[in-house]
Amino acid sequence: MTVEDPRQRIARILRYIEEKMIASANQLAVELNMPKYFVLAALNTLEAVGAIRLVRRYGLMKIYTITDNGRRLLEALEKNKPIRIVVEG
């Protein structure tokens, strides 16, 4: 059994959200066969850096979509380019 690189996992999450337009943590964990704790942590981080945004909340369930920054991040991850996060303000 090989362990998937975290960059690959995050790229798979972003690719799924881009292809499906929206996704929840449960949907991602099941469809991508990833631990839910990893998916939740990834979604929180991706939302914090502006790669995804919350579209709707149903009780405890959150539905996300990808942003333009998320598409740029996905491209960098898939092409194995270095990633630099710039904080302005």
C-alpha cells in the first residue's frame, strides 16, 4: 500500500469540486476514499486561503465551490509547480 502525497490528495479534492461544481465533506470522503478528518482539515485550510468558498449550509453540512484562486492552486498542484502564498494587507 502506497501513501498518497498530501499535495495529490488536495489536488484530487479541488479537481472533484471543480468537476462537480459543488461538494460536501461527506461526499468528498466517500467518493475519493479519503479519511473524513483529512477532508475536513483540507476544506478548512482551502477555505481560509480562498481556494474554495462556502455556498450553502444545511445544519452541520457545508457545501463548497472552487474559486479562481482554487483553480490556480489546482493547476500548480497538478503540474507539480512550487506554491507561494502571499498575504497582503
